[in-house]
Amino acid sequence: MIVSYNNYITDIGAGYFSYARTFKNIGTFSAGVLYVDYGDFDGRDESVSSYWQLHVSRSVLYVSYGTQVKEKISELAPRLNTSILFTKLM
């Protein structure tokens, strides 16, 4: 299991959670979430007046599976990955 969060100087926050588990004779399953909050952006016109504000964040949810085809050949390890990306503009 991995849990991580970083808060950058520019008010960008990023978090990550991942968990993996291996089952004997089946394979390895993992799942995780990646979250990035980019913060607020101000829209301005030519006179530098603020006329809109935008908040941007992004999340990725993923699930994966992998297994070894033959015990002695580690290069032959088929994997299946899928991800869902969510982007939120408010």
C-alpha cells in the first residue's frame, strides 16, 4: 500500500493512493487513485479586471491485473490495465 500527498508552493496539491495484492496461482491485482488539484485561475480582460474564476482538479481511478505466463520466463507477463479520468472545471 502506498499513500502520498504533496502540497506545492503554487497551491497545487497532489495525492496518490495505491494498493496491490498477489494471489498464488492467480496473479497480482492492484487499484489506485491519483488526485491533482490545480487551484484557482482568474480570467481577466485587457483592463486587468477579473471577470471569472476557474477551479481545476483531476482524478484518475485505475485497476490492473498481471500474471506470469511461465515461472522461468519473467519477460512473458501479460498485463491488463484500465483507467478512468475525471476532470472537473468549476
